[in-house]
Amino acid sequence: IKANSGRDAAPKFLHRSKVPKEVGALHKPGEITERTVLNVFGPMGHGGRYILDSLKTGAVAKQFYTDADLTIGAKVNVWGREVTICDMDEFTAHHFKCKFNVDVPAPIVYKMSEERKQEREIPPYNGWGSEEDSKANCLKLIAQAPKRDFIKFMKKDRQGLESHVLRYLARMDTNRPIDIDRTFIISFFLSDGTISVFEPEKRNSGIVHGKFIERSRLNKKDGGYYEAEDLFVGAVVNFRSHQFIITDADEYAKTYAENHKTSTEPSSFPSSYLTVLSPCSSQKRGTPV
């Protein structure tokens, strides 16, 4: 049985036994017997005798499937389940040719062709949990946790004073008076590419501060996930229908971009990152670009 076929990998579908052609209701134990006891003489234990019905008047005649019924194209009722015979091996074909003097018909194609196979459609992300975890529930019958890039995690995890976390200051791209002065701290974790958004406390603002977006991987509108090179001063990003303008970056993010501008890693920063970042480093903190 193929993986994720939705069927249990049972060792046997049916044990070796005779299969009746007509399947009715199940009988009670002892209701149907091959021989009937007519009389018993003597004690019930040792020394007793009994007479069996030699004519087998109590036996029920049943018709079972034989080898003559098992040909290609025949439909067999296996205890209420209809099974169609599609093919046979060489020994069985030779047996039919010698015993019944018949030609074996052509095999029946029962597998779906590659052209008729439909591609698996993954439903859209509904916002619960992470997208990788939701997608894993659609790919396998028994859901498994998505595998992390362990090598990247070991290289980009916190090592001493190297936090491998890029932090940026941002504001909302909106004209609403209540949201135009709100500031946010965007943190990008290089170990797994996740992003978290935190709103610092502002007294008498009337807005609850704290975690704004939980740490997770965030999608772009055009597909894919946000990477480190997508975040720079002046960039406009859209996190879960909230549009932000990045106004500043911390010293670690600037230093990290300088050190990795010529890196050969897939997440290296392009040269345009530094050309946008450098003129903004001396501007007033929190001013949109």
C-alpha cells in the first residue's frame, strides 16, 4: 500500500478460506453444522455413544467460488465487497489454458494515467498557527512538524555578543490621526527568517502597548517570505494587512549589512541596501523617508 493512501497497511485482506457466492446474514454458533446428532446412548461422559445423521439432512448447501469463476474481468463478492480481477500471473494463465482450454483476455487497466491525475490543491492559509505547520497537515495523513534548517540555525543563532537579530524602527503608513504617531520595533531573526513586531509604551496614548505581531514567518504580497534584504530604511512592508514604513535601524543591523554586502550566502545584502541605508543613518530617529 502506498504512503498516504488513506488505507491501513493490514498484513492480509482475507485469510485463506472458501468464499461463498451469496453472502447472507450471519448465523448463530451451532445453527448450521455439517453433521447432525440424532441420538445419544449411555452416560454423557465416558462410555456414551451417539448416532450421526449420515444423510446430512441438516447441512445447508452453499456455492463457493472456484478457479473457473476467477477470470480477468470477473467480479467477485468478497463478503460484501465487490472485487474486480484485473490481471493474473503467468502460472495462473497457463493453468487456465491447460485446464479450461481458453485464452486469457487482456489485462484491465485499473491505474489512473498520469494525464488524468489531478494536482493536489493546498487550501489557502487561514491565519491559525504557522503556514508551514498548516501546510504539513495537507501533505500527509499523519501530520508532522515542519523540519527546520538546522545548519542555518547553528550558524545564525545567538553566539556571545552576536545576537543575529536585526532591529528596525518603523511607523504605520496611514493617515489616521490615532495611528500616525505610533512607533514599532521590527525584529528579524536570521536563524530562521522569522519576524516579530513590538510596540513600545507611550503614556497617555490610549493604545495598549506590547506584542503587535507574534514571531513568525511573514508572506509578501507577490509570494515568498520576507528576507533580511527586504528590510531597509525607507522600505514599505506589509505585515498581515498592516503597512509599515521603516524609518531607522540599530547599529547592529547597519554593521551586519556592511560586513555581508559581498557575501556569497543566499541571504546576502545587495549593494542597493547600503546606498539607501547610509544617507538615512544621520537623520532624526523616527522621521519617515
